[in-house]
Amino acid sequence: MAWKLSQSSLLDKMFIAPGNAGTAAFGENVDLDIMNFRALADFCVKEQVDMLIVGPEAPLAAGLVDYFKADASLEKMAIVGPNKEAAQLESSKRFSKEFMERHRIPTAKYVSFSKGEIRAAQAHLETLSAPYVIKASGLAAGKGVIITESLAEAKKAVSDMLKGDSFGGAGKEVVIEQFLSGVEVSMFILTDGNSWRMLPSAMDYKRIGDDDTGSNTGGMGAISPVPHLTVEFMEKVKNQVIIPTIRGLERDGIDYCGFIFFGLMKVAGDPYVIEYNVRMGDPETQVVLALLESDLLHLFDGLTSGLLSEMHVAVSDEAAVGVVLASEGYPGAYEKGVTFDAPSLEEIGDEAILFHAGTKMKEGDLDGSVVTSGGRVAACVGLGTDLEKAVEQAYALADKVEFSGKTLRSDIGRLAVPVK
């Protein structure tokens, strides 16, 4: 987002909190705890910030937007992001499931269970056939889903979640869901709660290993747009999912201003909602915004001023592929502070983009050395006239990035084209 916003003619100055070694090239990194709402508010007042754009889900779920809107000194600030009530679409699987059920939005059948209902949840699993789908109801950084063929593993997952061992507070409630077999696809809209504008589709790759093996992660790569999405399917998404969601929010009296991410499963040509996110996804954002030709800040300005209905979203007809470079051991324990070496923006050229994630400037180093600071270290995005060319560009850039323990999948984009 910092990369895209920096291209806007409307931008005067941008602060990124907390930022990383990559965002420093596009704005000013600010060492702020994004969950410390008072510190954020004080900074915005001091720096006379006009617009707050909330990227991740945790501060939205905790009520950052509500906090800012209740502060008289910030009443004129434009905010991109939903309030706490609306953020429950992501922060509570039970809330989102009940919302979809109430507004007749297609989704998998489900039953939810709370702490103290472990035996009831395990008994329910015995009435189902494999594979079993168990989801932590709360926020779990994209990792709170267990899918297993083993009834014993499913029962253990329920027990671990509801005892609070697996996902902390996120597992205080679990949703056991019908397994849907199909192709996953992500859709994104920008909405003011009435009008909405569609962004490019995307598909991400969740598991750590090739051919979707190994542990679930926050995402090891993504492609955009998704091949073979027919006009008929997109019309179904619009009429059966997006419009009922917007109208449902209106009927429930829930204000909304920001992104909605629809995690969909295409089952026999029909869309089913797996989940909502109330922000852009990671690593889908990297490929979606790479294809957005419109001025993102201009869109945000229209969104927050009530003029979104007059906005046009221009999208490139190219393809984008993102390959995530992770630390060795991720999503488990991994080492931080490893030297990170990558080509400069100028050296990379126009056919690829390097987005930093878990990186930071090495402390005390005046030469601008970069070290790793997270599990997912960077995303290498390739662009091309088709998916195959974008795959080649993404992996060519990935080869040029060096750090000890670099871990990546070799099959991003393979569902459509072979990786060469």
C-alpha cells in the first residue's frame, strides 16, 4: 500500500507505522505500536494527518476506528477501515456465519461451539464424514483453520482450541464446517457501505510446501487475476455474494467504510463464501495493487467523502505473480536478524517488484544494511502479458534475493502454467 500510495499526485507526506526496510523508500517509518491507540491519535494530531489507512485486522477488531471517531480532536480525519462492529465479519467466525445465514449468502453448513462444549463438539464430529474442517472463531493471523482426514486429529484440534492451547483467545469458540471441494478464489471490493468498486481477483497458496503440503501459513504466494473465471461465475459472485453482503450490512444498521475481502470456493460453478476479511489480504494485496492502474489515494478520498459511486477503477490487463520468501522454520520457530541482500528498485526494473515484509534496518549500521525480522521476509512480484511470463519474472527476482535459510515454494502459478 505504501508503494502504491506513494505514486499519487494527491500525496503530500506519508507516515508508515511501524514500517519496514522497504517502506522507508516511500514514506517515513514511525516507531509506533499500532495497538496503542492513544499514541497513534497523539501522533496524528501532532503531525496534522488528514487520512488514516488501517492495514491489518487486529486494530480494526479492537476498535481503532471507533476510538478515533470518538476523539473530538480527530473528528475531521478521514479513516479507511471499518468500525469494531463491522470488523466482526472477520474477527468472529460465528458472527460472519450468522450474518451469511441471515442474508442468504451461500456458505458451508456449520455448527459453532464454545468453551465447556468440547464433548458436544467432538460428538458432532462423529456425525460427519472426512475431511473435517475446524476453525478458530477469532483472529489467528490466517492460520486458525484445521482440515484433516483423521477423526482423532479433528477431535484433538477441537480440544486444543477450546482449551485455549492452540490459538489463544481466537479459539475460545470454534466453528465446525462442512467441507467444500472446489477451487479457492479471493475477491476484493472497496465500499462505503452503499456503493462499491471491484478490484482484481486473486488466488493465494496457503501451505508451506509445494503441491499444498505441510503446515498452513499466512500465505506463500499469490496470482492475479485468477484464470478461467467465467463471466457467468462473476455475475453469480456479484448477485449472490457481494450485493447481498452490502445490503445485509445496511439492513443490520452496520456502517462500513473500507475493503471487504471475500474468500470464496468455486463449487460446480457456484460461489460459496469461506470467510470474510475486513481488509486486503496478504500476499494477495501485493499482486492486486500491482495491477491497479487507478490512483489508490484518489479512490480512498472518494471512499471517505461519499463520492465512491462516481469513481472508476482502472485495472491492467497484465498478470501478476507473487512468490513469498520465508525464514527457515516458518511457520514454526525461525531465526531473526539474518543479513538480507536484494537488488535495488532501479536494478529490478519494470517487470518485477520486491515488497519487504519481515525486514528492518540493522541497528547501529550507518551503511543501510537490512536484516530479517519476521517469518515471511519478502514477496517477489513478477508482471507479464500472461501468467506464464509473470511466473518467470517472479522467480527470476526471487533468485536474486539472498539470505541464509531462504525458503520458498517452487509451484506458485502452477495451477495454470508449469513453473519453469
